[in-house]
Amino acid sequence: MPEQHYPEVRALGLFSGMTDENFFALMRGAYVQNFPPQIELIGEGEPSDFLHVVLSGSVDLFSQWNGRDTSLATVRPISTFILAATIKNAPYLMSARTIEKSRIVLIPSQDVRAIFDVDGNFARAIVTELAQCYRSVIKSQKDLKLRTSLERLANYLLRQQKRAGGGAAFDLDFEKRRLASVLGMTPENLSRAFKGLLPYGVSVEGTRITINDQTDLERFAKPNPLIDDFST
Amino acid sequence: MPEQHYPEVRALGLFSGMTDENFFALMRGAYVQNFPPQIELIGEGEPSDFLHVVLSGSVDLFSQWNGRDTSLATVRPISTFILAATIKNAPYLMSARTIEKSRIVLIPSQDVRAIFDVDGNFARAIVTELAQCYRSVIKSQKDLKLRTSLERLANYLLRQQKRAGGGAAFDLDFEKRRLASVLGMTPENLSRAFKGLLPYGVSVEGTRITINDQTDLERFAKPNPLIDDFST
DNA sequence: CGCTATGTTGATCCATATCAATAAGTGTGG
DNA sequence: CCACACTTATTGATATGGATCAACATAGCG
């Protein structure tokens, strides 16, 4: 892997605490690859040969069953995905495809496991990362089971607004089609859900959202840190 | 904590690899408590003061929002819960209550974190445990998003059957009320879903289930290891 | 530019929730 | 050991959220 990418990978929480020696050992077998949009990087059920790191672009994690499919998460730079499968040496539970042109680091899973076995600091960093991932999925599970699709959309908009800086107007970072899937609804239903939020002061123009009455929307959405906060 | 419980706790994957010294350090501050049924052990949002280990009985992990509530998982002996919150020193994302009379070990979270910081083997064991938990939730997420309630019930029955030994007849290990919540539906809908599986040879008498035509049910349920297998 | 994928809108259907009533367990105290 | 109270399970009637199907509009993109 070209050394120019070392710093950005090294800066990840996952790798920042390990010794140079171990880090270089990991990078030795790694390589960087550029992918066009809509390329399927991995398929669920395949053995987990590589830990992936998204350097640029974005990746959709999705799953299929019996002809249906659903988006479970989107991975944005700079972060890793399918860490759990790599560590457990188990098949991927999700498929992954590039959404846009993306640069991705592939680190052989066996190298990750080898360093994991000998480097306590790396193991601790993995714990932090996995705990984070776990808690994110739990939040998402609560969101799905406790809220209607209209409530999920309202809270998603509030989260996205905060991520975008907190201004009244901001852009969706999803194609609506995929947003619908992430939120667990159909594209048609998402269209209607946006209409359903109009009474609460949400206006939509293409990908641009404006929240005209913050308190009104929040009173409807009832955001909750134990579901909606990024970090905790 | 009474030493009589040491062996069963020690036998857990989480603790089996650590040195005696560290294990005893953990147990020093721990204590065992007996709880009657329906006692709320922890509430979501509270600081994670203790890592819990269920020695006997069972515990329901659930969450509430805006007047609704849902069961997310059931913890059975012998296993731990709220490990992620403990390690991250973050508030609980789920509440927990005893289902039946239960004996539970409480290990101060700060002790767990202290050992975690110095014991690489413990850190690695935590990774394995968290990766397992993470993958379980992902499977559950796929189950929820990709299947109808009838399909979820059918696959749940097949999983439960396997866990019970694989015979045609077996018992539910849930109150139906909570099974409904775990499967993401109402109790009324669960009743009807059981009826809906009658054409596929499923008969119900109280808590006893009989699968009269295994292949027929499987053809309908389409179980998938990437959603339904316990281990992988 | 025109092609193709995405988004919107309308009509309808279906799954599931809700509300209400009854039945069946389950546990408690006399 | 039974009667009572209380919770849980079932059943029916109805409402509604959301899916599906179909038509059309729109926006990217070669």
C-alpha cells in the first residue's frame, strides 16, 4: 500500500494506539483500491478475507432475503467496516457496495487477527470500536421498533440537521431511495412522509431540507439521546 | 461474593482466559443478589455502574419511548449483559427486569474497566463477546426489516425447535406476550400469526408447539444461516 | 438531447394495530 | 382445596399505516 495513505489510516482510533511495528506489519499486506460507483465489494455469506477502510467515497451495507433487500448502514470516510466478521473469522452478515467512486483500503483479515492476538492495545481499540458499533445498532433497533415511519423520518432529519451544523436548511446525504430503505420504508412512503411533515414546518426541495419551525418539529419527533445521539 | 459461585462465573468465555489474580480482583468487589420476578434491575439512561451476570432465572432487556415499549432480548444463564455500556462508561441503552426469580452477579463497572486496561487477554475475550453481540443484533435487524411478522414467527419456531433438541414438539421459552414484543408485533397479532401457520402444519396448545410438517414449514419460512443461526 | 434511473402522485390492497369482549390460566388467601 | 382476583390469551370488528401497482414527472448522464 502506498505510504501516502498511512497517516489517514493511522489516525483512526482503531490503529492510533498500536506500535509502529505492528501498524507497519498490518499495512504490509494491505492495499488500496479505487472503485467506481455501484460495485459490489463483498457479498453476505462470503468468508471475511479483508477488513475494509473507506478513505473516500461511501459504501452501502445492505442485505437481501427472499427477493427483498434493505440498507442497514452507510459507511463514510474515514472508517472501517465488517470488523466483527474479521475478528470472528466468520462470514459477512451484510453485503457492501460503493455508492459513489470510492477509495478503499483492504487489510487481510488474517493479519488483523494475528496482530489482535499479540497486541493488547489493538485489542482494546477494537473493543471500543465494536462497543460503538453495537450501541449504534441497538439504537437503530429501538428506532425501528418504537417509532412509526413518520417519526423515524422526523428524527432522522433532526439528526442530519445537527450533523450538518445545526442550521435551518441542510442537504440530505442520501439518495432518497436509500434513505427510505435505511428508515425501513418504501420510496413512495418516504415521499408521503415528507408531505406528512409539512404541517410541522418541514419543506423539501429536491435534496435540500428546511426546518421552518424547530420547536414544532421537535415536539412531534421527541428526539431522545438514547436513540438519536451519535456518540453516547 | 460467596466463593461457591466462582466456578460458574469463571467458566464464562469472558473470564476463562484471565489470570487468577485478575479474576479474583474482579470478584472482590462483586456480589450476588437474588431478585424476585418483575424487578427492574436497571433503567435506560442510568450510568452503567455494574456489569451483570445472570446465574439463574432470566432477564428481559427492553426499552421505552413515548409511551410505547419493546423487548429487545432475553438474557438466560449463564451470560452477561450491558457489557458495551460498562466498557464505554456510557449510560445504559436498555432497561432490564427479571422475568422470574433470578440470581445475578453484580460486578462494579470500574473494576471491569480497570482490568480491561491492563489485561490483554481479558480485552480479547471482550472483543469476542462484543462481536458476538453485535452480530446477533444485526441478524435481528435483518429479521425485522426483511420479513413479515408471519415469517418472523415461523423462523423463530424453527430456531426454538433446534434449540430444544430438534424434536417435532417443544415448548416456547417465552410468555407469548413477550414473544410478541420480541418479534415486533402485538399479542393479538401473534395469536393470529399462530393461526396463520396452521396451514403449514404448526399446532399450538398453550405453550407447547408441534411442527407436524417440517419441510412444509421450512419451505414457507426459508430460514437462512445469516439470520437464524446462533453461532456464526 | 434523449435515455434511464429516480422521485412523485394517485388508487387500491394488505398487514398489522387498536379497541372491545370473552375465555383461560395463575396465584393468593381464606 | 376452593373461590376470587388478576393477568394473559384469544377472538371479533374496525381503523390505519404502509405496501403495491401504475402512471407520470423529473433529473442526471452519456
